[in-house]
Amino acid sequence: MANTKSAIKRIRQEKKRYLRNRMVKSRMRTFIRKAQALIGRASPEEVTEAVRAAVSQIDKAAQKGVIHRNQAARRKSRLMKRVNSAMGAAAQE
């Protein structure tokens, strides 16, 4: 256990930040999972809407500092790559 006042306060702050960051990260992952589940199964409009929501959550997480901006860019890129390949495969059929 910490001995100084500043260390005790720092522990309280980090616990608060940890809970907030976990909530943001969990929400982001949920939106990404929903979008990935719809790819290839739902109509293009539904997929587009789900992907737009997921990208929005990724950007919010990066803006709040929960994830690094490069990680946000990588996650969006991979999601869009899946969407585009699924749409391309659907268009060829």
C-alpha cells in the first residue's frame, strides 16, 4: 500500500481512469463485433450503418486517449478491408 498522500491519490485516479477506459474500449469492441457479424449477412445499407457506428466509436476511443491514433487507423483499415472484400464478392455473384 502507498504511504504518501500523492501516491494514494494517484491510485484513486488510476482506478477511475481504468474503469472509464475499460468502458470506452468495451463499447468500441462491441460495435466492431456487431459490424463484423453483419458483413456478408445483412443488406449493404445495414452494413454501412454498422460500420459507420463502429468507426465513430473507434475515433472516440482514440480521441479520449484510450487507444493510440495509429491503432485506431489500423482497426478502421482492417474493418473497411473486410467490408470492401465482402461487398466485392457479393457484387461478382
